[in-house]
Amino acid sequence: MADGTADLPDDATSSRIAELEAELRATRDEAEASLARLRTVSKAYADTQAEMRAYKERMEARAKLDSELQAYERVKLFFDPVTNLRRSIQVADGEGPTEELVEGLRMVHQQFMEALARLGLEEVPGEGAPFDPNLHEAIAVKPVTDPDLDGRVLEVHKAGYAVKGRVLQAAHVVIGKLREPVGEA
């Protein structure tokens, strides 16, 4: 025989065949065990992938809902002022400006400012505040003799606003500049 078993006696051949069959069974058992582990790992991977897709879909749905709720809350802030503005316009139709109309518009303006404040709008510090080029735009300089007014905002021509620390509109201001009075020494 070409496999090298021709030299062995029959008992030895039988013994070698039994060894090889045992080795073959062991190898098959190992292969089946490895295949079972591979199937388990593949199923766990597929389950994890499905769980990740479901998680992503839940997060996207939640983000969409949060976005819709934020939009709702923002619109809700402006709904009453817009409704009141419409009423003021209806009152003014056919009439000239009346005190009631002006008062109604003041109230609507106040409602808008309150709604914007809830969204983070803040008025930039005005009269008496130290001049800050990040918040104020100097449109004029006025001489002052009081050292406490030097570099301070004396007048506000146009209010400034910031949203959560970011300047939306710089305030247009007149600032004081110290000048010594003439004739005093």
C-alpha cells in the first residue's frame, strides 16, 4: 500500500485506523463546535446591528419630536403678541391714530419683548454703563468735567441687544470724555 500501512501487521493497521478515526471524530467535533460558536457570534452580531438600527431610529424620532416641540414653544411665545397686534390693527381700520391704538401697540411691543427675553434676548447696558466697544458703537463724544463720567455712556440713541452673550445689535451711544475746565489751574 502506498499510504505506509503495508508494513504494519493487521493489529497495528487496525490500531492505526482506530487512531485516525478517533482523530477524525475529534476534528469533526472541534469543527462542529467552532461552527456553533461562529453561528452564535454571527447571531449576536446581527442582533447588535438590529438593536443599533432601532436605537438610531428612536433617537431620530426623538430628535424630530424635540425639534417640533421647540418650534411649538417658540411660536407659542409670539402667538399672543401677534394676535393682539391683529386686534390693534382691526381697531385702527377706518380711524386715525387714537390713544387706545397707541396704548395697544405699546402693550404688543411689551409682549414681544417679553417673548424675546424668554428666548435669551437681553438689552445691552445703557446710560451710566462703562463704554464697551464690544457692546456699544460710539456715535459721538461729549466733553465732561466729572471724572466719574469719563468713558461712560451718557446717552443711548439706539438700544443694543445680545442673545446669550452674542451681540445682535450694538447700542449707538454718546460717551463722555474728561476735559479739564478752562481757566482753572
